[in-house]
Amino acid sequence: METAMANWYEAGRAHASVYRDPEVFALERERLFKVAWIYVGHESQVERPGDYLRSELVDEPILLVRGADGEVRGFFNRCPHRGALIAREARGNAKLLQCAYHGWSFRHDGALQSIPYEEGYAGTDLGGQREAWGLTPLPRFASYRGFLFASLAAEGPDLESYLGPVAINLDNMVERSPLGKIAVWGSRFSIVKRNNWKVYLENLHDGAHALPTHVSSIRAAQQAIEQAPDEWTRLRAYIMAANAQSPKDMAQLPVQCYPNGHSDMSAFRKTRPDTPGQREYEEALARRYGHDGVERILGVDRNNAIIYPTLTVQPNWMQLRLLVPLDVETTRVDIWIFKILGAPEWIQQRIRAFTNTIHTPGSLVRADDLENFERVQLGLRARSVSGINVLREFTAEPAGPGPSTAMSERYVRNQLETWMRYMKEER
């Protein structure tokens, strides 16, 4: 490796090899990604008995299936015979899960159903032990409020313990529905970024970058707000213009750092306009939760949350982003949006407007960030420079979890401290 593990991170300084060394990346895969809970899908994607969803877990193909008993189960997506994929389509519905290679078939609970020419296996360990030849279940698989997670490690904390306080952001997404239900809306959108996965994650609560990075889109947005011919153009411009907040304003935005590297940020954008559509929505929510419940759900503007190491959600806009590290300098980000079941169409349209403004190829904001991430990755190739620092508010705030602001780098330090524990296998 480029440098010893003891030099990778300490007291707000990270060595460049943390972001550029392929051997470090290989160790991350074994000690972090294959151990932590990783998001793999949502229950709404396998809504009916027999529904299945192809997914992946640290490059390993997996299959999520809802059984006749209503339970969603996770398996490795491979036939125990000769290893072929069971599910080839991204999703679908099947009475039996059948391998297209030799026709082995399996029930929704993974049990072996039938083998063509089964008598040909007489005298082998398959004979009399059919229960051992079903689909292989994932070592750990669990659901939290419909969000599905899995881990390749057989042992570790249960999902709720792992999530801890950051789970309130997933709660909030579900509770925004007057029916108590949300659903993945459409298919995923993916972006491949030319940077180490941590570079992207370390930007998400960074209030200091917004003004200098997004100055061109801020100017365009401020002009559009004044000249907007309709509500939706004005909303899209407002979404971009939020980056115009001064460092003093950013220092007032709360960031909470939690155990296991998680964090969340609030109050970046206001999302409760006084409009007929919003009032209709809040009245529908009140019928389910009461007016105090509406304030609990909507009273905190939840901008984004990081569920370490690879998931981030934006509850107030119903967005979910999953990081898929491809190699040490390349990261794919998969983006889904959720529909709030039972909410007026006006609310759904606001969700679409945010997605189109922030997450699509036409986003002016996204282009700025992609440029920055690539510049960081290229700059880290300079061998004469040892690494980076994340020292903002280092002396003002203690190490580890706790309250912070968008002008502090405490959440990055919290991530790196967690990362080091995984690398040292001290979790």
C-alpha cells in the first residue's frame, strides 16, 4: 500500500491514499462494504406475491422476492446447479423462480421445487438432501419502514441499532403520506462520477462550498425568480437559489452527527409554502396524524441525511441516492424518487420539479458539483502533497457524534473516524 494504515486519518487530516490507492479501495470492500448494512431496494418494488427485483450487493447479484405469506426475502441471484442468474429481468412476477439454463425451479421462499431428470442425480449428495439445494439466502436482510437493507456479514448489529437516530429521516418520508405509504416512482436514474465515493459523500452537508461553486447558477436562478411566468419555473429557480446563502446563514443550519458515520442536515430550503395545494395536503395529513402530528412531520425541514456508507435521502423532496463505488476513482450514483400515496397531485409535481432541477443531466447545480469532484480527484494525484484537511470548527467541536452546523466539517470527521474503525476492524 502507498502508506501505512496508521497514517490514513488522524485529527482532521486524511492521507491522499485514502482516496486514490486501489489497495485501500480493495480493503474498503472487504472491511466496510461487505460488513455494513447496504440499501438494496424498497418493498413497493415487490408489492405482490411473486414479485421479484434484481439488485446488487458489493458487486454480488442478489434477488428480492415477496412470498405468498407477504414476507420479502433476499437471496443470491444464482442457481446452485451451474451458477447462472435466476432473474434476468430487472423486475417482474413469477409463480416459480426458474433458471433458464437447465430448468431448475424454486419457490418464493427459496426452496427447491423441481429438477429436470432428477433421477440422474441418484447416489450424489443431492439425493435425499433437496433442502440444501435451494437458493442461498443473504447472510443478513431486513426491512425498516419498507426500506430494504442487506449485509454480507453473518454477524453484526441489527438494522435498527445500526441506523440509530438517523432512522427518523426514513420515518419522516413514510409519515409524509396521508395513507402512511410511499412507493418508488418510475425507474432509477444513474450518474457515473469520476471521483472516489468519499469525495461525493463528504460534500453533502458542506455549506461552505455552495456560494463559490454555484455562483453562475445562483445568478441565473435569481433572475428567473423575478421573471418567472409560472409557479413551477419560480419553484425550480428557488431550489437553485438556496445556494446563495451567506456563510453566516449557513452557520445557522443544523447538522447532527450520529454514531456509525450517519448525519443529517436541516433548514436549507423552506418547503411549506402558503398555497392552496399545500393547505390541501396538510389537511389530509391532519386527518391521519392530527395537527400536532403535522407539525412534527413537516415542522423540521429535512434537507438531506447520510446513512453511512452509501445511502443518502432527502425527505422533504422524497429523493433517495445510493452510492455504488466502482473503483477507487469512479462512483455510480443511483437516484430514485418516491411518490407520496394519498397526497394531492400538486405535491407530486413539486417532487418531480426538484428531481428535474437537481438530479438530471440538465441540472446546472449538478454540473458544478461534478466539476468540483473531478478536480478534487485529479488534485489528489499530486504525490508531493500528503493529503487533505477537514479542520473547519475542529477546535470548537469535540470529536465523534454531536450537534454541528453546515459551516463545520465535523460530519466529515465523523465519517472518517467511522471509516478508520472499519478499516482497523474495531467496529
